[in-house]
Amino acid sequence: MIELNNCELMNIEGGASFITASFLNAASRAISTIMDIGRSLGSSIRRAINGSYCSI
């Protein structure tokens, strides 16, 4: 195993980039979830204002 000094450690470059497939998948799922919550909230507000509830 090679031991590196502090100067050599500072020069190391590499690693994964910020935008990966898993990050994009998580972001799209989060946006989709927020849209679904907004859609259901808007529908419930509209039903409450119009007074049209589903009777069981």
C-alpha cells in the first residue's frame, strides 16, 4: 500500500458527478408526489366548496 503525503492527497480528483440516474429518479418521484398531493388537495377543496361529496 502506498502512503500519500498531504500535498498528494490535495491533488486527488475524481468521484461521481452530482447528477446521477438515481438522483434524477428520486427528483422526478418527489416532483410527481408533490403534484399528486396538490391535485388531491385541489379536488377536495373544490368538492367542499361545491358541496358534492360521495355518499356511502
